Amino acid sequence: MAPNDLGDEPLDLQIFADEDDADDKTYKQILLALVSGELSPHAVAADFDAWVVRESNRRLKLLMERPDPKGLTPQEESSGMTMRMISPDASGYIEEAFSAIARLFSAFPPNHPGQDRIILFIEALSAMPEHRAPDAIPDSSNDGYITLWPFGGNWQALAELFRKEASAYFFPCPDIGIPGSEKRLRWRNLQSAMARLTAMELIDCGFLCALEYILPSNPYYPGLGKKELDGPNVIGGSAIAGAQWIVAQPDLVGRYVYAQCQQAGSVDGPRDMWSAERWGQWKEQFEFIARDGRFDDEARRVAELALRRMSGVELELA
């Protein structure tokens, strides 16, 4: 799906905040250079990695030069400081940067160059030779280092950062039921990015897939009757978002989801998403949405596109 297929431009990046400190501004400027195209994803990956390693080592050096590296001074304690504020904290830098990345992803339409650049940046980090950075105070059981950058699964709980960003958009958020609303667009954009990251086995965000919310069995599935007139539009908003797990990058994402679904007959846990049963249910729901006039035009169009792609994947992988 080309960037302009859905007829919109990038939204406000929302990257800077009034409370940003010097570290925040540093990594956010790096990310801004990335999405603007000022620097290549590989150059930004090298800069970001170097910053994480350099700053973590600087804090470790300062810590070890203190009379008591493992304790705060009375003045520091009285001012409310914690050891994390002065200890090396590579994982903290990563957490803050990827929280900003999740927010940035919500700004870019599916397969927009801005989205592509962020994904290429994460790929470039993943491809770096294994190396380490200080992350805590060394002790007898831990040398205090973490390894960079072994993406995959939920390394450094990065998927939880995407969950936090996603929580602003999924049910019971009524704004996703408003065609063209900012929250509906951000919900779709974020789903597209998470689908690509998951299928590329960089960050597993499968448990956040919006396809969950178009199933009538889901507790947040709204009614379609006259007393809940927004029901079709709310379902339509998540249908557009969930469809990204089929169409965001058709030669990769749709195949990934289908392959995952073929590995289990049904789901068996709160974070389980993929099963052959659900694949069939999603097809039924997309056909229902595509044919029912209660859904808005965009929801019906995207549902039809997803339905065709699901049938195509079945034929390709039969």
C-alpha cells in the first residue's frame, strides 16, 4: 500500500516536551534528523549507539570516582535523588528513545518514508556487531553491563513501550470511531509500524494487534443497534487499524500472520493472538464490514483490500 493510498500526510510528530532535559533533547534531535531524512538510518544508528555507550561509560567513570560508588551522600538523599540518577543507565536511554519512537510511529502513514526510515534505523542497530554498555552498579553477581542490540521478542520490554502508546487509541476510545479523526489515523499508523516490526522479528508486538477488536467475542466489541450508533464506526476504526497486519507490507506481514495462525488451532492465553480459528473469523468480519452499509466508506474499502489479500496469501502459501 503506497503512502498516499489512504489520502493523508504525516501528523504532528509530538516529539519534544516542555520537561525535556539535555539527554532528552540529544536523542530526540538524533531521531528528528532520522525521520526528516537529514541523516541516513545507518548514520543515525551509529550516532545513537555511540551516544548510549559514551554516556553510560561517562556515568560509570564518575560513579567509580566517588568515595562510595554504591551510596548517596546525605545531601543527595535529602534532595530526593536516587542511585539510578547517577548510575550508568544504558537501558534507561533505550527506554526513553523507544518511547519517543513509538510516538513517532503514530505520526506516519503506512509505508511512508518516515516510517521506513525508523524501521531501517532499528534494523541497522540490530545488524551491529555485538558489544556492551554499562547499565548498573557492578556487584558480585552482575558486572553491570547489557549487550547491544539483540532485538527480537520483547528485548528490554520494548513491546511494553508500544503497548503504552497504543493505550491512547484502543477501546474504549470513542475517537477511533470518527472517520478521519487524528486518533483513528494514529491508531492505524501505529498498527502498521508494529505489524512490520513484528513480521521482521525485531520487536514482537503481536499481542497488540487491533484485529483483536473486530471479533464479536471481544469484550470491547461495541453493539451495532440503534442505541449504539457509533458502534459501526468504532469497529470500522479498528478494522482499518487491524487490516495493517495484512496489508501494511503485503509480501511480508500478511504472510507472517497467516503462517503464525497455522501453528495453532485456537488461542490459549491472554496475550495469544494467532490461530487458524481467528484467521477464519477475521476473514468473516472483513467480509461483513466490506458489505455492510453501516460502516464508513474507508472502513469498507480497507476491509475489502484485507479480504482480498487474505485470500491471496492462502493461495500463495497453500
